[in-house]
Amino acid sequence: MLQWILDILRGVVIGVSNIIPGVSGGTMAVSMGIYDRIIYDVNNIRKQFKKVFMDLLPILIGLLVGLFAFAALIGMLLGTDSDTIPLTRLPTNFAFIGLILGGLPVIFKRVNMKKAGVPGIVVFIAFFALVVVLPLLTAPEARVVDHSFVNMLIMIVLGAIASSAMVIPGISGSMIIMLLGYYDSIINAMNELRHGDFSALALLLPYVIGLLIGIVFIAKLMNFLLKEHTTLTFCAIFGLVIGSPVALLVQNTDCFAIANPGNWVISIVCCLAGFVVAYLLSRLEKDDSQKDG
């Protein structure tokens, strides 16, 4: 039961992170210490369906809760529906920076820089730069999306793209969707469904189908890379994860101008709280896996 509760909490963090532009669900899975486990489960779902399903179920429950139950709250904290920047945006982003940083000690132990050598350093720098550059790109105007068949097909493609970004640590699925101009439409559809408007499913179901398709294919790729090129893959992951807090700060520089001393204190406290939560969850996952072994 304790393991279930912990996995649901991990799933909630991953789900909420996929709503926030600049934060990657894959990064959160790494920080929570369950990235390898999820990749293994997805790749073995046909061979060990019952075992894998029971292992992923609490994470999926938490992920859905994070995606749907907290969409409105996160929107309010970030001020996505407002023309003004709320004071809660900076603490919210700092909480996620803390969540990212809290998983670094466990990740760092898996990066063998001596074995990686110069190629590992080059890979680390390249993927670090990739994450930092993404927020600097200008997002287009939000696209108007109706329930036509063409838009349903577009949602499937968007879901596959977003899932690729969710599975790969450091690449934010919501950031990619925002850069394509569809972020507002998907968030609005989630909020409509929460308020009982089931017509929103015409967009959300194709999106979810795309997510599932993308997750399966990208998980297979990541499984191959983790097995065959472990050291370089973790150098890339480390670069992506290290770059994520920088990307969040770059993306939210407008918060600095309105932040007062009290706002900074709250933000630092939120960052420390996020760090502790991620560190404990990643350590508990490590301990559980050692017991299982």
C-alpha cells in the first residue's frame, strides 16, 4: 500500500509537470527515480501484461489526477488565462526547479564521466544547450481548433509529438505544443471536460491516442539507448535535466521584475520543499528496488 501511495504521488508530479511549459514529464520521472522502470514496463507490456499493468497502474492514476485535477490550479498559479503576471508564478516555477534538482544526486551517480570521456562531455553540452534554447523560440498565436475530422488527425500527431517530448527527459511536451500554437486549445479542452462538457473528448481522445502511440515507439528507442549506449545516454539525460532549471528561469524572466523580497523568500522555500520531495521519492525508489533485488 505504501508503494502504491508513493507511485501515485510520483504520477501526480509527472502529470502536473506535463501541464507546465518548460517542464518535462520525463525529467520528473528521472527525478522521482522511476524512469528506467517506466521504460522497462512499456517495452515489456505484451510479454508481462499483468505484472507491468499492476506496476504502472498507480503511476497512471496519479498522472491522470495531475493532468486533469490540477490543470485549472496550475493555470491560475501561472496566470495562463490572465494578461497580468501573478506573484504565484515565480514560486510555482521554483517548486518545479526544486523537484528537478532533488533527483540530480541519484542521476549523477549513474553518469561515469571518466568512461564517457570527450564524447560524453560533447553530448552533455549539446543536450544542455538544446533545452536552454527552446524557451527562446517565439510561440505563434494560439490556433483556433474545432471538432472537425482534420483537427482530430492533427490531435493524434500532436499527441505523438508531445509523448516523444514527455518520454525524453528535459524536453517539455507542453513547450513543444505551445511552440506549435495548440497549447491553449488542449488546456481549454481539459477544463471543459472537467466542467462536464464531454464534446471536448472529440479533441482529447485523439490526443491521448497519439500520446500512447508515441510513448510506445519512443520508449523502445530509449530502452535500446539505455542498454547499448548507457554512458552516453545518461550524459545526454544529465545535460537535459541540468538544463531544465536554466530553461525555466530563462522562460520566466518577466517574473523577476515584479517579485518583491517576500515573493523571493516564498520561492526559495518552494524550491527547497520541491528538492526534499524529489530527493526522498528518488531515494525511496532506490531503496525499494534494492529490496526487490
